[in-house]
Amino acid sequence: MMSGKMYRFRVPSDLMSAAFVEAFLMSSDAQAAIDRMKTGGSDSGLNLTQKRFRQLPIVVAPTAEQRRIVEAIDSYLTRLDDAVASLEGVQDKLKAFRTSVLKAAVEGRLAPTEASLARVESRDYEPADVLLARILTARRRRWEEAELARLNAVGKTPKDDKWKAKYQEPAAPDTSTLPELPEGWCWATTDQIFWFVTSGSRGWAKYYSASGATFIRIGNLNHDSVSLDLSDIQYVSPPRGSEGTRTRIAPGDVLVSITADVGMIGLVRDQLEEGYINQHISLARPVNEICIPYLGWFLAARDGGQKQFLGLQRGATKVGLGLDDIRNVNVPMPPLGEQRRIVDEVERRFSVAADCEAVVSRDDQRSRRLRQAILKWAFEGKLVDQDPADEPAETLLACIRAKRAGSAPIKKNRRHPVKGGA
């Protein structure tokens, strides 16, 4: 079966090579000519009528030369395809390399542990459980500052400290089901690390503008990365009031995609002067006492946060994460100095991988250009030698016209069908 959105045509196989015609239609010249024939005002509404397609000029070579051209194209493109397959293999290896780097990072195998360095250097160090206690103190302080500011904003200045009783202690991890960690590490939950978690709201389309604040959408996040992709930016003129304030991002925020492609991570750096998130993204604000890039890389790691997000996501027809899920990730936490060394090593190795990827990308673009160059040479008569003994293309065309004229179907008069027919 063939789709109604496709055309099928046949060539006289005893006179023309179908492979020759196919190769010509893949050439940039033919594709450009076809594009000029299309009608419609958008990608979804473009149309190529059969009448227009029939007017497409096609290069015709002598039959024997067609065979030589097809053989040469097959030979060149086979080798080119092998090269492209090698490039794709390199890309797969780079992806596997990044996964292995992050796996080693979250398991304490990427950089020397603080405990081992302290022994070698005959010094003390702060273990992660002491750091966690400091984080919890800072978390409560951040909440109290934010809550007091909220109360003052609505004219409710507290007369005593009773309002502080509303603070909810974060959930601690259940370590009975968690693997053993390297010396000096401890388990924490994102609920202990994040002091503020929210998500964007709907209805921002009415605030879209040609300039203004950056509006972060799910397309600005990626897997295997913690950097925001700002190549495609939507701007907004945000609403005034609490809604705009609640969803405004700040340096150090961790952004997580919570619908569709769940679990993509983006760290907000200092490159954005003002920005907001849409409803498909969660904004989680950690305390500064932790190395935030370490937390981001852990959440982006396939064997770290991504594995837990996969277990937390829910929805029969629409996969998604709730804000409680964002707070419910177990984090293996090294001492602070070790966190920074891990981040340095991850980013150093990822930088090397990015350089390799750039070379692969350039070679891939070259292969695409070479593919079109081969086709261009083929249909300019430059790819194979021409043989003066070949039957001229004009004679071939005459044979094709004669064959078409002899096999043209007889049109029946539908109003007056022939009587007595079978």
C-alpha cells in the first residue's frame, strides 16, 4: 500500500535505469527544482501537484553511460556511507564516554576522595555529614527569611516567633535500602538540599514579546548536560505581582523538566539578567552551602538522578513528575572540597568530548557536501568517462517517445460505452 501523499512513477526499464533516475532526484539541483514547484504558504501546507511534477526536467544520458554512472555512484557512496557509519560510531562512543564519566563521578571514582587526600597530607577534613548539618541550618534560615519577607509584604509583622513553627523539617533518606558510600560521604535528599521548589504556570503566551525577559521552555534543556540551550529564545514581558516573582529564576537555581521529556537538567548561571519558567519546568533552589554544579551533574547522571526520576515518573498517558518527586531524590554527598574536584574533572573531560564532537560534526557536514558533489559531477558528465560509441541520448529519447505513443491507453467514452463488449 502507498500513502495518498506520495507519487509513484515508472520508467521503461529496458531503456532507462531506475537507479539513475533515483540518483538524479536526490541531487541538490533536482531537489531545488522540486522546491520551486511547490505551492502553499507553510511547511504543513506545502503541496506538489502531479501536473507540476511532470514538468521537472531530468538529465538523460546514453543507456550504457547510465549504467556506468550508477556503478560509480554506488562505489563512491558506499565508501562514503562507511565513513559516515564510522562517524556515527564515534558519536555513540562519546555518548557512552559521558555516561561512564558521570557514573564514576557519582560513585566516588572520578577524583581522589577527601578522606584519602587527608590521610596522605596528614590533615583533618570535614566529612559530608557535618556539611549536611550546616546545609540543614542554612535551609531553615533561608525559609525563615523568605517567610518573614512574605508576611511583611502583606502587612503581617510577627510579634513573636510562633510563625517559625510552620517550618517543616525535610525528609531524611532511608539508608537501609541505599548502597554503601565512599569514606567521608553521606546520603541526603533533595528535600534537605532545596529550600524552595515550584513550577511555572500556564497562560504565559499572552506575555510573549519581541524583547524583554528570557522565557525558559522545555526545549532549552538537554539530557547529558546541565547548561541551558539558549539558541532558541522566547521573550516575555512578565506580569507584575506574585506570579511573576514566584517563577523568576536566579543564579544557582536547578531547573528540571517535569512533563514529556522528563528529567532534563539546566543550571541557571549568571548569563541571564532576568528569566522565567513555563509550566513544564520545575524550579528548585538549593542552599549555597552545597556545590550546586555537583548537584546538577548528579541529577543529570543516568545512574544518578535520571534513574530515580524514571522510577518516580507517573501517568498512564502522560509521563510527568510532581514537585514532591523533585524533593524525593536521594543524593550521595561527598565532602565539599571533593564535590568541587569532581565537578572540575567532569567538566574537563566533557570539554575534551565536546572538542571531539565538534570535529565529528565538521566531518559529517563535509560528507554531506561530498555526497551532493558526487551527484553533481555525475549529472554534469564528470564522474565517468564518456564513450563515443554509446548510442546518443537523443536516440534513446526517440525510442522512449515511440514506446509511450505505442502503449498509450485508449480513452473510452464513459457516456456512450461500447455495446457488446466483454
